[in-house]
Amino acid sequence: MAKTIQVRVDDDLKDAADMLFTSLGLDTSTAVRMFLVTSTETGGIPFMIGRGIDRDTAVRAAIASRTSGGHFLTAEESLANMRAAMKTGAEIGI
């Protein structure tokens, strides 16, 4: 059985998000499911949260990780993982 999540957001934010997700070939519900799947797979919020995040430092750290042999998933790998997790969730009723 599927559960429903309702979230109240400002009209302008919803419209902007809908336009963004549409441009990426997604609807907002799918984008939210992707966020939830990625959060559960990684065990946390799948992006940095905080005050005064130094994005340059984060980018440098990612580049250093990659150049030292760290692996980043391709977009295709990420989508495949998310689709598999969503399918598994649907099969077990999540």
C-alpha cells in the first residue's frame, strides 16, 4: 500500500520546482520520491545543509576525492539505483 505525503509550499516555489523538474523530464512527485530514496540509501540528507556552506571547499573536496580514485556514480547509475530502490519499495509496500 502506498502512503501519501502532503507538503505546503509557497505558490512561487511550487511553480519554480515544477518547471525545473519538468525540464529534467520528471514530475514533482517523482523528484520527491528520488529525494526520499536517496536519503534512505545514504542514511541522511543527500546534500550539505548548514549555515555559510563554503561551496568552493566542497567542490575542491569532491575533485580531490575523484582524482585520488574516488568513484562517483554516473547519472545513469544513479537513476538505475533509484529506480531499483523505488521498485523494491513498491514491491514491499513502502
